[in-house]
Amino acid sequence: MITLMLSFVALLIGYLTYGKLVERTFGPDDRVTPANSMTDGVDYMPMKTWRAYLVQLLNIAGTGPIFGALMGACFGPVVFLWIIFGSILGGAVHDYMVGMVSERHEGKSIAELSGIYLGNGALWGMRLFSVLLLLLTGTVFVNSPAALIARLTPMENDTMLWVVVILLYYVLATLLPIDKVIGKLYPVFGTVLIVMALGILGGTVFGGYHVPELTLQNLHPQDLPVWPYMFVTVACGAISGFHATQSPMISKCITSEKVGKKVFYGAMLSESVIALVWAAGGVAFYGATGGLNEALTNLGQSGVVYDISTGMLGAVGGLLAIVGVIACPITSGDTAFRSARLILSEMFHLNQKPIKNRLVVTIPLLGIAAVLTQLDFNVLWRYFSWSNQTLAMISLWVATAYLLKTHKNKMTSLVTAIPATFMSAVSMTYILMANEGFKLGAGVGYPVGAVFAAACFAFFLMKLNRAKRTI
């Protein structure tokens, strides 16, 4: 339990210290933001800071920091270190930089930013890759809440009915102005999410459960290697490329650059708190990583969430917790499709103020998602997880290129280049080793991943030296 409490303290210290360094590195000023200069009544809408924070938190906190943290907890307490340092040094930096660079470019998507700073090839690659990721994300965030809602109703075996209901809601949330559904509902759901996490934390601390203390030993019952599997399994709680598609949406709504740290960096660390709570709660409730892994195998992620919630908090508290877990994925799924709409509208130069232009993009997206819901959830999750981390890697390199191009002190680009290099190693190693990848094993995956990351960093150093000579 001491390890868990110290983990929360570490996140707070990270926000106050490293978060301040990252903010100083970017250099927010008093310029007019797109929310005020480009207000269109649909996507560009001024939003109060507290509301923007809660919307950003709900955008990014889908089932990732819950399901991913539960699966990551099967590796043992070592997962706490990844959630803490991955978030402070990587994930929160990623979310803040993407959001703020987007704000400096009229709220453009990560795909458009890639074209500006990495070239035309990156532009088209990221357009396709990010839309694919958003489709996978939206689909994952249809299946998991539908299964959980079905379990709570008399129609336990009729998950497909709830899939249809959620997709219909996604149509409305994707089409309507951001202040009509997202801006009004998300603060409420955000409060539920926070209360739910506090409830699980309270149940863990005061319920007589034992949270194992920190050890670097790999405790995964299936002997999956920590590197790189844990770093991909726990994506949203530590670093997630999906967030690079969400931060630009809120960059259209913040009314001052100086609130960026609270909205972007702060929301990411809040998500990490949620991930820590569920990782600790999962191991504590089932007694060991073996019990947790067996439960995940037999009950699925939704079943495990249901059991932990009702087992720790009883019927009323469990229902509150489950509502939070349902709200999480739904409120990330709808913004996933909204982000996909915005990226495609940028690609085809479709003005999104007329609703017919929004319909042209939205209906095909949700039609494809309806087909994808028929695929196995675990397969979708694995591809989503790898795509997630690969997009995070690319987004960090975009932020690095931005700092190299715009800042006089070129060394500040190390703030993003170091986590970008790390994620380059994670992404390459995983796809070479994983069953859904090339299945080449550690003998190939480890050295090739290391060489790839080293090559990326060497290329960065070359660009850094060239940029320093041109000052």
C-alpha cells in the first residue's frame, strides 16, 4: 500500500515540477486562441478552463486506463513505475505539446501538423493511420460498454442491441456542436469518473485488501516479457497516441495558452491516477497476478470490472463505479469519431458548419465501425494498442520537429526527443515480436528495436546540430 500512496505523490510532484519545465519549454503567451478568433458554433467554441479539463479527461480516459491497467497489473507492481514515469516524462508531455502546437496552428489535427513539420509523405501517412486508429478506438469503445450495460439489464445476452444504441448516440455526438452534447454531459460524467475512482481506491485501502509493494520482478502468469508487452498493454494510463487525436479538439476550445498545462498535462496525470487505482485494485481484489489473469481470461475485462466494483463497494457503490466505467469508453468513442470527422474534413476541405457536410463524413465512418464490432474484442484491442503507441511515437517526433524549427534554444527539443526515442524502441520491438505482428521473437525484436531507436535518435542529433548552426 505504501507503493501506491507514493505513486500518487510522485504524480503530484511531477505535475508541479516537470510539468512546469515542459510549460516553460513551450512558452505560452497572451495571443488570441482559435476558440476566440475562429468561433464557428460547431467545433471552435470558447470553454471555461474547468470544463475544458473535464472534457479533455473524458476524451482520453476511455476503457484504456481501466482495462489496460488491469491487464498491465498482471505483470506485477512494476506496472506502477511505467504508469508514473511514462506519464510524467512521456504521456503528459505528448498531450500538452500536441494540444499546444495544434492551438498555434488554428486547431489543426495531428495529421496536418505531421505534414507541416515532417513533410508531405508524413501528412498522408498520418491521415490514413490516425483515421484507422480512431476507427479502432471508436469500435473498441462500443463493444466494451455494450457488454457491460447488457450485463446490468435483463437483456444480458443482447449485447448487439446496446451496440446499436451506442452507435446512434455517436451519430448525435459527432454531428452536433461541441457545446450541445459533449460540453454539457462530459463535466457530469467526469465527476462520476472521479468519484468512481475514489470509491475503488477507498475500497482497496479500507476494505482489508493487500496491495503488493514494489518489485521489478515479472509476475505475469503467462511469462509475457515486460519489454515491450507491458509498455503497449498499458497505453492510455501512461502514454497514448489516441490522445494526439483528442488534444487538437480541445485546442479549439481553450481561451488562453496559459491554461494548457492544467487542461492537457493535468488531464493526463489524472488519467494516470485512475490507471493506478485500477491496477492496484485488480491485484488486491483477486489476491495475486495469477488470480487476476485467470479472471480476465474467464470473465473478460467487463466482467472483471463488474466483479471488482460490486465486490468492493456493494450494490450501490458498485453501480456508481460501473456507470463510470460505461461513461469512460462511450465518451472517448464519440470523440474518436468526432476527431475522425475533423481529420477527413481537413483532408477533403469540407466546411463543417453545414450539417450536410458533417453527415457525408459521419455516416460512412459509423457504418464501418458497425462492421468492425463483429470482430473479436481481444484482437481489436491488440491492434489498437500497437497503433496507439506508434501514433504516440510519431506525435512526439512532430513535437520535436516543432521545437527544433521554432525555438531559439534547440536543446529544449530533448524534452520530446527522448520519449520519442523510447517509444520508437517500444513500437518497433512489439510489432516484430507479437503474435499479431511478425512473431520473430526476442532474439530479433530486441536488437532491431534498439537499432531502430538509435537510428531515430542519431537522425534527431543530426537535425539538432544543423539547426544550431543556422542560429
